[in-house]
Amino acid sequence: FNLFAECFNRSPTLILSNANYVKKVVFPLEILPWVTVGSALFHMLISLVVWLIAYAFLFGTPHLSVLLFPLIILPLVLLIMGLTWALASLGVYLRDVAQFIGILTTVLMFLSPIFYPASALPEKYQHLLMFNPLTPTIEYAREVLFWGRLPDFHILGIYLAGSVVVAWLGFAWFQKTRKGFADVI
């Protein structure tokens, strides 16, 4: 969740905080979200190493399924990239988006199965949790890291396909709206 929150919260002000790249220098602005995601991935990697050390100290050797963790994170990274491109572009034109995003991030945190597993909900409501785009990643990360179980590759494939579509749409929106960045800034 922290990977998502860090990128999601920074995205509306991404172009505005780098206005000198828009006005004075010829710079490929579409890589700015990659820098944000790369930074967040580095923070996640450090947290993962600390978690692995703590797990090894408390419970013993981690399961081999830990090696599937990058495969579980890949759809989330693509989803984050699409949302970051879209929100970075939108943040140039609508300056108040950043305030709304902070509230939305907090709501998403409580609607995501972070503090509880999805199985803790009544069975008739569990399918509603799957509408949250963070649920598959959180649930499968828990399965792979804590319990040593394999993820459902069918659902992971659907999630990956949806993430590719979101990334493509976000990038297309960014490219379409970037022509007006210098005028608005």
C-alpha cells in the first residue's frame, strides 16, 4: 500500500514541482512518473529486506514463494504508472486535485485488506472487495510472503491485463494534454 500511496499522493504535483523542465528545457516529461515509481520501489525494497530479516529471525527461513513477489508487484506498478500519468496531467490543469487525492488515499487504505484479510469479511461481501484495485496485490503478497502459497495466476493475469489498459490510457491522456502544460504553468 505504501508503494501505491507514495506515488498516488505525489502525482498531482509532479509536473508543477518540476515546472523548469516544462518551460526552459527540452525534457521528456513522461519519465517523471517513472522517477517517482522508481523511488517508491526503492523504499519498498528496503522495507522488504527489513521484513525478510525480521521473518528469518522470528520464524526461520522464508518460503520459496517469496521469489514470486516481483510478479505480484508488476501489475500494481503498471496500474500506478497509468494513474500517475493521468493525475500528473490533471494536476496541472486542476490544482485542487492534490487535496482530494490525499483524502482518497486514506479512504483506500481502510477499504483495502491491509489490517484484515479479505476472508474476515462475510462471504457475501468478499467479492465487493475485489473492485478495489489494491486488493489482489495485497492479498497475493500476503499469501506469498507470509503463508508460502502460490497466487491465483488466472486472477493475476486479469489484473495484469487491466493494469496494462490503465497504463496505456494514462499515458495516452498524458501525451494528449502535455501540449498545454507550458501555457498553464
